[in-house]
Amino acid sequence: MKITSKIRAIVTDNPTTMQKMRDIIELRCFVHAINLIS
């Protein structure tokens, strides 16, 4: 795998829609982590 497929970043300026997107992505990562633990 190339390193570019392993790096993810979000750069925003704090509008409400960007904050909501960040929350959705964090929730998705949390659910994935729980799946890996179980």
C-alpha cells in the first residue's frame, strides 16, 4: 500500500456543516475501533 492511502486529513474553517462532518467521521472511526476490539 502506498502511504497516500494511509493518510487522512480534514482542514476546515469551522462552519456548522464542517463540524457536523467531523462528528460523523469521528463516530465512524469509533464504531470501527469497537468492531476491531470485539
